Amino acid sequence: MEVPTSRGPCLNQLRLVLDRCTNWSFEKRRMVGWLCLLSIGIFGVSPETRIPLECAKRVLDPEAFESYPWGRVACKSLMNSIKIASYTGKKSYTLCGLVHVLLIWAYEAIVGVGELYETQLDGELRLLDSPRAI
């Protein structure tokens, strides 16, 4: 994979591997897929940011990877990115981790958000996938 053994891979490196791994065994392709999942879904980091090595190593053991509490890791990543965000003088923020948790919390905890962005489809009230501009 051409990744240093002392550091985890980044998504840009994994994208290059995806082009070359079509003839690899299923187990090796699954490892690359799991690494992509860690980068995109669990840590939610930019393509240049490396996955922590201790987490990247977990793809070597399928049972350990599948039984690991990745949801907890994703939520901790989100909470850490919220804690270190600087809110002074900025109009936008970049958050890492499972940001969908924050969206669900906003719909459930902040009174009125759900009512502002709901729509009625086929006689049922449903929240839109992305809130429309008011």
C-alpha cells in the first residue's frame, strides 16, 4: 500500500490502492474497504488526515474489527472536534466524527427544529434529508 508502518493511511492513499486492488484476495480488499470506512464514516476526517495507527491495525483481525465499539469511537471523535473548535470570528466550522449524531440530537433536543423542516408525503409527516432554506 506504500504507507509507512509507523503511521496509519489517509484516504488519498487508500484511493490509490482502490485502483490497484481488483486482483487481490477478498480479505485484503475487505481490509482496504474497512480502512476507507474508518476514514470516512467513523473519524470523518479530511482526505489528507491519517487514520490513527492503533485503529488501522484492527483491520488485520476481522473478529476484533467487527466486535470493536466503533460507534463510541465516532462519537468521541465528534465530541473532541466540538471541544477544540474556535467559535470566535468564524462563520463556519469543520467537525470530525459521526456528524449525523449531532443532526439527530438537533432534531430531537431543540424544540421546533423538526417542525420547521418537516414535510408531508403521502399523508405521513417525514423529515427531509437536508433542511431547505427558509
